[in-house]
Amino acid sequence: MTTRAPVDPHETASEQELIASILAGQRENFHLLIRPYEKQLYRTALALVKNEAEAEDVVQDAVLKAYRKLASFRGDAKFSTWLIAITLNEARGRLRRENRAAIDSLDEKRDDSGDFTPAALTDWREVPLAALERREIRALVQQAVAELPDAYREIITLRDVEELSVNDTASLLGISVALVKVRLHRARMMLQKKLVPQLRLAAKAGRKRLGFGRLSWF
């Protein structure tokens, strides 16, 4: 009697089976494996390269690389996190090649100081809105995020858009958990500064009030 290997808690059994079938030669199953994450990968790429056509190219390159490297996936992290890591690296590489932006160099020693205490932060995501349709809200958020420095845009994308854990985000970016928290706080402060005045002006217009929760781009 053959004993089946235990299912990794980070993966679904169906993913494990699909990966095994692909590695065994059923290449067509790769489309089934990737399909649930295509939108997530595109959001990540778009947030970083800020161009729809380039984001599509980034995702295509990332998916191709994931296919070629599938045998190296060991299940140490979620499959989706592994895919995002590849997409993140592809987007960063494209930015470097095109000299459009440089990944911010932050002083990690300063940011990781043990006495850091975040300032009081009004949650800009919960500001009551008026005079804005959902599409307009997304446009405001997209624009504000696009204007963030790259390092902060990455943090916002991974934590608030893709809702990755602090530990996964730190692992993907190759930085400490403490630095993730500091950058996320700073990024939210930047967004608050950009967005709150616009949203409050809209609220004064006296139109229908709308709630706004987590970042939702699509």
C-alpha cells in the first residue's frame, strides 16, 4: 500500500496535484494552475510599472519563468506568494532596464531603531465619501499609490492590496519585519496626505455618502 505524502498547509491539495501532473508531462494543466492568480499578478505588476501594457508584459514574463522554474517550487511558502515574488522581480528588473525609476535606498538601521513609535494615524480608508462613484474612488487611489516612491508603493501593494502577511512581505522584499511595518506606516501617511483633502472636498459637495474599505482596484 502506497502512503500519500501529507498535504502542505500552505497549499491546496488540488494545487499539489496540478503541479505534480505538470511536472509529469501534462503541460496543459499549467493554465489551470495559474488562472486563479492572474488578476492578482496583474495588480501587482501594474502597481509597480504603472503602465497597463507593460504590466501585461511583466505578467507574461513572470508566468513563463514560473513554468520553467516550477520544479524548484518546494512549498515553503504559498504558491501565490511564490508567483508574486517572481512577478515582483520581473517588474523591478523592467524598471531598472528602462531607467524609469530606481528602487529607493532606505537606511534600514535608522528605520529599525527599537524606539520607533508610529505617529497617530487617521485611517484614510475609512473617511466618509460623497460625490464619488466607486470607479472614481479607485482612480484616486491608483493615482495616489502610483505617485509613491517605489519602496513604499511595493509595501502598499503587497500589504493593503494583496493583503499578504507582514512575514510574507518581509520575505518577498528581503527586508526585516520591523522595516515592513515602518515603511507601511509611512506609505499610509503619504496616502493620507494625498487623499484625505480630496475626499473631504468631495464630501462637502453634499452628494450620496459611500463607505470605503480596503484598497480594491478591480
